[in-house]
Amino acid sequence: MRDEILRAARAELAEVGPGALSMRSVARRVGVTVGALYRYFAGRDALLTELIVEAYDAVGAAAERGADGVRGPVDAWVRSGLAVREWAIGHPYEFSLIYGTPVLGYDAPERTVVSATRLLEALVGILVAGAGLGADSAESESAETARAEERELPEALRADLARVREWLSGRTFPVDAERVPARLIVGVVRAWTELIGTVSFELNGHYRNSMESGAAYLEHVLRLQAEGLGLDRAGCSRRA
């Protein structure tokens, strides 16, 4: 029954959007009473949370599968990003739910925040492996060097970097987060947001009369990102 409810909720999402999603409309689609839904979900917000977590996990899994088994960090980065686009095209309403306009009156719980970083984690994994950022790697800087480069940055940005390093430390990456330079932290977060923005622009028709090539344009963007992050200097070949 729970899976049937979620299928009905996704269908409602496609028809009316997340703001108009209601327990009553989902119950009507499933063919049960509203009270029956409350045995599985505490309310509309709980149902929305499940849909959001499901979508974040799905796009993150798509990125992971895209890079799986690909030789060379540049191609892994590109295939991962293209897989995100493919997932978004196949699931436009779910993509809009997590990366579009926030749902009025909905306060996302911490559970959604954790799932929201799965895509970023996939990208960071490629960067760590491809750019040689292992804890003992020469590509990593000393903590003192990393801090020295950041002294001139605004205090608010230094706090952001500290939060990202704390997040990195809580993952299983073979990297000393304190030695990762700010330029790479900012670079991968920038690439993450650029990927989502590029896909969103395409889905919403904002590239009309400009970048209409879809996958070809995104691939070029991804290769430029990989170069900027130094992945092309990790012994992999570049496509001309």
C-alpha cells in the first residue's frame, strides 16, 4: 500500500504540482479513505518529505551509476553529469520538486538535507580519486598552507569552508579535509550548482535560440569543469 500511495502522489505531483498536493487527492487516486493514508504518512508534509528524499536519492544514484566503471576521472565526471541530465529528463516533476520553487508552508526536515548531498558526494568522490587528494597525496596541501591562503577571505566564506570540511570529515573519503584547498572546495560546489542550473535551464526552455544542443552543450560544460578542477592533469586523455 505504501508504494501505491507514493505512485499516486507522484502522479498527482505531475498533474497539480507540489503546492496543490493533498492527502485527499492522493487518497482519491488510490481509491481509499483519507484516514487509510494516515496509517502510512502523518500528513501532507510527511508525504512530501518521502517524495523529496526519494528524488534526491534517485538523482544521486544516477550520478553514481553514470561514473561507475568509467576509466579516467574526466570521463567519469562527464558521464556522471550527463546521467543527472538523463534522470531529470525522465523525471521532470521530481527534478522540479527538489530543485525548483520551494513549496509554500513546507519546512524540510534534516532527513531531506542529508539526501540532498548525495549528488555532491558522488561528484566529490570523483574529484578525490581523480585529482589525487588522498590524505597522503602531494596534491593535498598542508593544513597551514590551506589556512594561509584563506586569511584574506571574508569571515562568512571561511565559515562556509569550515562547514564543508566538517561534512567531508564525516564521509568515507580517503582525504584529510583540513588539507583540501579552498579553491577545490569552492570549485566542486560551483560545479554542482552549475550542473543543476544548466539542466534546469534546459528543462524550462531557457536556452531557446541559444544553447539548444542539450547533451552536447552540457558535456562541454562538464569538460570545462573537469579542467578547472584539475582532473585533466590526472593522466587521463581529453577529448578534443
